[in-house]
Amino acid sequence: MQFIDLKAQYQALKSSIDARIHKVLDHGQYIMGPEVAELESKLAEYTGARYCITVASGTEALLIALMALDIKPGDEVITTPFTFVATAEVIALVGATPVFVDIESDTCNIDASKIEAALTPRTRAIMPVSLYGQPADMEEINAIAARHGLTVIEDAAQSFGAEYKGEKSCNLSTIGCTSFFPSKPLGCYGDGGAIFTSDDGLARAMREIRVHGQEKRYVHTRIGVGGRMDTLQCAVVLAKLERFDGEVERRLKLGGRYNALLAGKVQTVTQRSGRTSVFAQFTVFVDSRKQIEEQLKAAGVPTAVHYPVPLHLQPAYKALCRVHGGVPVAESMSGRVMSLPMSADITQGDQSQIVSALEAALKL
């Protein structure tokens, strides 16, 4: 059994993916070829954002967003310690300080009620993460930002396709950033990502930053990076977009089926009212995780942990971050979360096998 079955997805889309790739091979424009603009137009239309800027990775998307906001040493960015390291990494890379607040125990998303107390005169932005495929409480986070003149950057690396109160993830705040890493709900066959905004000035700045700060060829108006998403990867995502709506619908049904099968047996991540999850991971909370993982492995069921060490306890970040008010929920959840196999192509038979193996491991 695969943790994420990318092979099945490829077989379903093989003719379209192959045709898209061969078209790029035929025209030979591997950097900034026509597929780049085509993908940006289609992704912007999908989310409802005015602009989409494709970039080399989800990490690069976050970094370029911070650079466009001119966040620099001495500034602070509020975020969650319960996420992939890239979220804090980019804040540190621009010289700013990641400020961690605790998470909700049922969603593992940042606890919006704890953000305002963590603000200081140095705070410049709030970076919530739409963890496991479900947006955080973006309405409350945006309201806090508006009261204090801050910018919200949604780290939507795991949630492309999800919705919050009828709006698409990546278009829920001033800037949204996503990833097309192969295992994401919408993934390419390498690294890739995108930034979304409806702000004209920010869009222009981010487009320039991704090509070494160029306003036009060899005219560098700002400090930039080599952050382009290559044409072949854009071609792959264009092919996958053809059935993405169907994949999102299937993810919703499969996630709901998991929840129904596991009800009363193990705690799962809660889906809050008014928002959907694309289940980038299907995550449960267990005690004695190591033993359960071993029993599931013996039964042929792969698992993963997202994430075993909160960022404020990572060696590289202990001295670089500030923790506001303690983060006991994040510290507790890091020892309890466990993700089960999940993809749009997982079968109901596989789901039933996984649930049976988990019940046995839990001694239910």
C-alpha cells in the first residue's frame, strides 16, 4: 500500500500529462515558456485572486512574499510552531523573528484567540498555516491584522482547493502561498509553488523578485532571487488541473468516510463549520504512537508524522524565535499526531483495511 498513490493518478492522466510534457519538449522554452502564463491565468481564475505568480517552490513563495513586504531584521512575524520548517525558515532568512503562538487542540491550526496578545510594535505580519488541508480561522486573523495595520500571508501549502466561508484558500488574505510538491493535493513532478494576491503593487514586486529583481532585462530595481517555476512543471500542473475538481470532491468524500469509520474509536482532526479540508493528510491523535506505528507497519499500512518536533524546539530555531505565552498544545500534539494513507485515488477497500488495522493496534 502506498502512503500517497501518485502512480494511480499518473495512469489516470497519462495521455494528457505526456502530451503536455512533449509539447514543451517540442517548443523548447523550458524557462518562462507559454505554459507558465497559461497556468497562472487558470490558477488565478480558480482561486478568484487577481494575480497568480508561479515560483520554484512553496518555500520560495513564502520567501518572496516576505521580501515584497520588505520584512527585515528587527521585524516580527506571528505564526505557528506546529508546521513544516519552511514557515519559520523564510522568516529567519529575511532576518526577522518568528513569534510562535499555540494551536487549537482539535484542528492543530493556529489559535486565533492567542494572536493579538503576542503583537508588539515590531510585528509586521501574521502567517497562519492551513494545516492538513483546512484553513485556519482567517476571518478573525484578518480582523486582527486590520485593527493593527498588519499583512496576512496564508501559508496554504497543504490546502489548495479548500474553502473558507465560500472563498478559496489562497484568496483569503492579502497574500496566499501554495506548494506543488508532488504529494500535495495539486502537485507537479518536482518542486513548484505559487503566490496569489489582488494587490497590484505586491504582484509587480513579487514578479520582479522571482527573476532576480528585474523590472526589465538587465535592469534590477530590487533585490531578488532565482525563483521561477520551470515550464515542464507548469505543464504537469496544467494536465492535473483537468480533473482537480473531481479530485477535491473525492477527497471530501474519502475524508468524510474516514471520519465515519473512525467515529468513537479514535480522535481525528476536526473539520470546522464553514470551511472544507482537502485532506492533504488524514491525521488522527493517538497515545503510544511508536507502538501503533510499528503494528500498522507490520500489517502493511504506512504512516507518517506531521510534525514530530515543534519549531521552537528545533536546534536551528531555539535562539532565533520568540514563544508567546507557552505552546503546550503544540508540544502535546507533536507527540500524538499520526497520518494515515490518503489520496484522491485511495480505494474504499484500502480505507477499510487501514481502519481495521488501526482498530487492532488500538486494541479496540
